[in-house]
Amino acid sequence: MLGTTLVVLSYSLLNPVLAVRLQTSGASSTAIGLIAMLPFASIVLLVPWVPRLFDRIGVGQAYRLGLTLELIACLGYLFTDHYGVWCVLGLMAGIGAAAAWNATEALIAHNVPASHRGRLTGLYQTALGGAMALGPLLPAALNLTPLTATALSALGLAGGVALTASSDIRRLRATHDDHVPMSLWAAWRFRPALGWAAVVGGVFEVGLGSITTAYGSQIGLNLAKATSIAGALGMGSFILQYPVGWLADHWPPRRLFVAGGVLLLISGLAFVQATHWPVLIWICAAAWGALGGAMYTLSMIRVAHDFADSSALAGTSAMIAAYTLGGAMGPIISGWMLDHTGIVGQGGWLAALAASLIAVHARWTPTHARSDLSERDAS
């Protein structure tokens, strides 16, 4: 968990800096959105193959391999500004993240006692939210140049690799010995409402940071102020995740998902007014981080309950694929919206996405029968 937190800290520092480097070099919002999308697209494509990798080399070894690939990709940004090479590096980072991220989430879902799933998952997501909040604030706090910030990101990733070098990592397990194989598609069909909540969470929590930072730079903010927008997004995630985890141990999931959707809808509509009241950029970013992260946290908590028999790895992989699909959609669609429809179109599509979440979960009736899982898995 600590190793993954270091990874998130490093990339939350790196990604806004890369967006500003691109924007100041003359890249369009769409081009910046494509760079931000590529790691998530890579994760989506590779997640179905991750369980096979875990079976072949073990969860712990796959985790360390993933962190090493992310470190190599980060180092690449220090030595070139070539846009095409950056695209390749983004894909490489996504390959590493697919292994490391799946490993962490599956281990948590498999090993945490049912009575504490909400709170411990919320605590873990709080740590990630704190890392997301701290990373974008470091350029201002430490007076970093873009290249120095990139080097610091690589140092953080190196720390994550070193932290998980222990041989104990090899003995970690994420499935029962008698687990029944379950495909990603079967897991998605078993809980489609959770999958859609993860998609929406991915768009809002990680799919808007880079493009909103670039928008801040476009309207005249310096590096420190522009990256602080992503910091506000991370701070929102940091503040809300543990309370949401606690609520998940006590409240019905439908109530929490619908309430989150309503608040996201309001934030999307409010963002349209940011041209008249710029402080709304930071307020909305904080709401996106808080509520987007909450949708993902709630989805993972429900996966730990609903896939408890033997398919925690399949369930977490399905949610990660959905979340990263949202993370890939967010920057490219937002970049296109800002280029062609401006801030009104951007706020409008985010509001429509939130409305779809409300519609799905307002009528969601989860089934808990063990036979339902078995029938769907068999099919």
C-alpha cells in the first residue's frame, strides 16, 4: 500500500508538469489530452491479461515488475521532449500500472476482514488522495523547474521499487487455492452498475487533472497556480475517502452512489460559470477529486463483499478496467470539448455523465445470492 502511494505521489507531480511542458511548447488541448489518455488506454487493454501474469510469476513479482516499468518511463521524460516518444513512454507507464495497480487492489480485497472493508479501503484511498493532493503542490512549495519536478518524480518511483524489494513480497496471495476462474466480462456482467460507477469515478478523479491544469495555463496561470488545480482535485480525494469508507460500512450502497451522482451533476453545471468566477475552477476540481474517488472506493468495497468467494481478482480487475476507461475518456473528450465548445461544453458533458450515474443507480437492485455468481460465471 505504501509503495503504491509513492507511485501515485510521483505521477500526481509528473502529469501536471508534463501538461504544462506541452502547453508551453504549443501543443493543443486535444494533443495534451491524448498524452494523458495513453497510460489509461494501455491499462484498459492489458487488465484482462493480468490474472494470467499473476498465475505465471506471482502477484508480488508482477507488482515489482510493474513499478520498474513505470520508473523507466518516467526517466524517459528527462531525456527528450519528442511528442511521439512521450506517447510511447505513456503506454509503457500504463503497462507497469496495469500490473502494480491490480496487485494492490486485489490483495486488499482478498485479505481485509469483511467488518472493516469500508474503513480500511477508505484509509488506503485517503493515502492515495493525500499523495494526489501533495504532488501537484510541490512545484510551488519547492520552487521546482519542470525538469527538476520530473527528476523528483523518478526519485519517488525509485523509492517505491526499493520499498518492495523484500523477498516477503513474493509470498503475497490474492486468491483462494480453490478459486474458480472468472473472466473480466463475466465480472462486469455480474455487477454492471458498479462498473459504470467506476467509469464515472475515473473520468472525474483522474481524467480531468491534466486537461484542467492545461486550461489554467491557457488562461494565464503560472506553473505553480496551474498545477495547484490538480492539487485541489487530489485534496478533495484525500478528505472524503475515509468518511465514505465508514459510511459504506453503515449505509446502503444505492444511497451513496445516487448522492454522489447528484453532487457531481451540480459541480458540472457550476463549472460553466468559471469564466465569470475563476475560483470555481479549484472548487469544482476539489469536488471532482472527492466524489470521483468516492465512486471508485465504493465500487471496490462492494467488490470485496460481492466477489468474496473466490473472484476478488476478477472483480477488482473489472473495476480497474472500468476506472481506467474513464481515466482514458476524460482527457481526450475534455480536450476536444474545450477546443471546440469551450467551458460550456465541458461543463455540459460532465453534468450529463453524472446524470447517467444517477439513472443507473436509482434503479439498481443488487443480488447477493451465491448461485447468481455461479450461473453467470459458468455462462
